Amino acid sequence: MNIPTACITIRPITEPDCAMIAAAFAAQGWHKPLAQYQRYLAETQRGEREVLLAEYDGQFAGYLTIVWHSHYPPFAQHHIPEIVDFNILLRYQRRKVGTALMNAAEHRIASLGHAIGGIGVGLHADYGAAQVLYVKRGYVPDGRGLFYRGRHVVYGEPVTVGDDLTLYFTKTL
């Protein structure tokens, strides 16, 4: 018995993609404004960021970006590119789209001579699938603890659990 398999392709962002991406996420109730993708495209054209789009059987399924000069201080200090803003449309999750994007991003980072890649992840349940994916792919915490609103958290400090509370990971590529 032959079971058809989906075709996942990865490609760089183009100008017409900006509106399509914003609309696709809006259709599932996620606020991801057009201006965000226009900014990403401009940063790509300046060589600051790379945006990789995934298509599943020819349909947009998700994306991630690589920031070549991370805003996370330890990554910036050691010139570690960071994978950021990794999003898969709900209907394409658990179909290997995220894996294909991560494979492409890691390959791209390594192909430009970087031995290490970095990624940050939120700590609440909405990021649970990402947390598991990163660990399974061999990412390990960078050992600096939690990062919150531009600085590392110290013992006993109260923080609000939300998108601003992150843990950063690295992987040798």
C-alpha cells in the first residue's frame, strides 16, 4: 500500500509574502501585523536577518527567522546567530514542518561558518511544544538562567510569567 507523503519546501521570504503571512495568522486569530513582515523583509535585504518560509504541498505553513547579530547579550558577545520568531500555522503543526524549518536554519547557520546556533524559548505552556522540540534537537540551556526584560533574573526576584520570560539554549552545529 502506498501512502502519499506531503511535500515540504523551504524558501526565503519575498515581498508578496508579507501580506500573505499576516493574513494566514490573522485567519487563525493570531495578531501578526503586516508591518512586522515588511520590517523582516527590509532587515533581510540589509543582511541583518534571514526569513525562511515553509510550504506544505504548496501552501504557506509557517516560518522562522535567523538574526545574525542577536539582541541577547551573551549571544551577541560570542557572535552566535539566533533563531527567533518561529511559528507554524496550527493546521500544519505535528506534520514535520517545524523540523524542516529547523533543519534548514541550522544548515544555513553552519554553512556561513558558525559552529553554534542559539534560540530562546518562553517558559509558559504555550511554548511547551517548542521546549520539547529544542531539547530533542540537542539544544541545551546556556547556563545563565532566566532572562526577563533585558536582563538575567537573580535568585528571589519576582517576575511575571509571560512572553518576556525566556530561557536561552545553544547547539553545536
